[in-house]
Amino acid sequence: MQLKRVVVTGLGALTPIGNNIEQYWNGLVNGVSGAAPITYFDAAKFKTRFACELKGFDPREHMDRKEARKMDRFTQYAMVASDEAIADANLNLDEINKLRVGVIWGAGIGGLETFQNEVINYAEGDGTPRFNPFFIPKMIADIAPGNISIKNGFMGPNYTTVSACASSANAMIDALNYIRLGHCDVIVTGGSEAAVTIAGMGGFNAMHALSTNNEDHESASRPFDATRDGFVLGEGAGAIILEEYEHAKARGAKIYAEVVGGGMSSDAHHMTAPHPDGIGVIAVMKNCLENAGLQPEEVDHINTHGTSTPLGDVAELKAISEVFGSHAKNININSTKSMTGHLLGAAGAVEAIASILAMQHGIVPPTINHTTVDENINPELNLTLNKAQKRDIKVAISNTFGFGGHNACIAFKKLD
């Protein structure tokens, strides 16, 4: 059968460097760091005392207080970002066929703060089980797309993908394929995460995944730098409206880009560490290019997973050199996690949005905080260090990898 074309018609973002698409893009091109001391709880005794929290976000500006109390922060973030994307796409909810509109969302952890607080309250009590009746529906990872569909009446496919930090990239690939195969006209996709909590920070610290550079926290997220010492935990949401091309054209929608393919693979190596030779990452990029019908030399820009971990950054760049060969030095490579931190299950979505906006504006956001060359990294690679670079981008790909060896890669193309 002839696969249908899929395009991006709406974007929404809630990030540590901007609470909407315009603010997010301004933060990206200006190299703003989202890292700051933790405000959500007293982190004085934690190894890491900073994170990339949202700034100035109040859910009551977007929903009534009663509604907000029924949602964990990760769901609040999903609602706000998806509202922006739906409005940006100019979807007329009274005219579209809601049976053919789905919501496929990603979350690596879900309602961690809700789970944490309910367990703490029980442990501090007298043993009587006094739990909030909204405990379970606030906590479960699939509640975010459920609430998006309930609010808007979308009755198509509705579920959450969970693949750790690759979750929202997997959600986008699933959404792409549902539309390609003709099952839906429109899908709200993306992801959200809110793991800046006692349990989240404590857990990632225990496995030595986070940077502990408390004295220089603003520049602690330093992908590709020789002095990197772990990722900086971030939070927020990214929402993308994917739409069948003819459907979008018929209603006169503005189109940001075409989604031309997606790839997936597994490292099959280790619970948390990447394969040192990047074999799973090589496979996922090759799978994506093949699925998209692209040649390696057609790619202009890669938004890397680039978490700022000692092993992961090197493995990914080795894989890029392997897949793209001599063309690798012609690609603008960056890591926007240097600014947003690592949004875990929402990372794929917010970074895909960064790639789409880079294509639209002809500007590649920088990889900030780089001061020291890593001798293990190919010096010929253009890592877009410290300053945004102008670039006509016709094809961009975005890499996202998760604990457990989950790899996802998605390709975007400027519409002909």
C-alpha cells in the first residue's frame, strides 16, 4: 500500500528555558542555561543540589485549582504543552473527525512526585492506610494522554509509550506510523516528565548519573567537554501535532516540516551504560535513514542525545562518524541538553521541536558550556560549540536513547 505523508502542523513547549514555543526558541538560540539551585525541596544534603526546573510556572494560570490538584506535575505539563500545540495547529475541534484524532504520549517515569508523597505520608502515619483517592490516577503514566483526549474529545488511539529517555521519541514514531498507515488523520504526540523530586534526585545520584558540579551549576551540563561529569536533570513537556499531509493541506494548515521516517534499535548491552562502540546507535541511525529513504549525505543537522555523560557522548559521536563517514564533518551537530538539561521521557519531544525550529529559522542552536577539548572526540566534527550557527537545513535527525538500551531516531525534512 502507498504510505501517506505526515507533516508537523503544531508545536507546544514547556521547558526550563521557556514556558512556550517562542520563549523556548529564544532561550535556545541565545544559549541560555536552565540550571539553577533546586527550589522544590530542601536539597542541602543531596550530592546534587541543582536541576533544570521550570521557571515561573503556575498551573492555575492554565487550569482551575481543583483541576490542577487532580494532576501530577507531569500531567499538568502535558496539558499546557498540548493546549499550545493544538492552538498553534489551528485545529477546529467542531469540524474535525475526532474518531480519527489520537493522542500518543511518552513518559519515562510518570507521577513520581505523587507516588513519593503518598508513600511518605503513609510512612509518617500510624499505619492506617489513608491514601488520596486520586493517588493512582495521578501517578499512572498513561493518564497524561487520557486527560488530553478527555479535554478535547479525541477518540482515536490513546496510550503512553515507556522506554525511559526514549519514550517521547518512540511516541512520535508510533504516531508517524499510525498516520502513514491511514488509521488517523491527526495525532497529538510528545512527552512530559516531572522527576525533579526527592526520589528522582536521590535515585539518580545513587547511580552516579548526575553532575555534582554544585559550585558551577549553570555550566554543569557540558556535552562533549572533557570535564563533563554527568547529566543535569530537567523537567517539562513538548507537544507536536502530526497530521496527514492531504488533511493538513485541505484545511489550509501551516506546515513546519515533513516527518519522513523513524528508526529504533536496542543496545542489548547494559542496563544503563551505552555500548562503547555505539553499535545500537549505529543501527538506529541507519534504520532511520532507510525508513526515511534518505542518503547519509542528505543530512544537514543532528540533534544528539548528548547527555553530558563521559561514556555516552563519545559512543554517540563515534557512531555518527561510522554512519556518515566523511560527510560527518559537514553536519551541524549539537546537544540542546546543554541548555535544558535532560528531560528524560520528554527529551525526544523537546529536542525534535528544537530540530524543527532550527530548520524553520535556518539557525542551529549551540552546544553551550564547552571549554575543554576531549581527545576522544573527532576534532573534525562541528559540534556547534557555544554559539548558534546559521545553516540552511533541508534534513535534520534527532537521536534519543534510554536506560535499558532503547534507541530511537526520527527524521524531519523541509517540505518541498
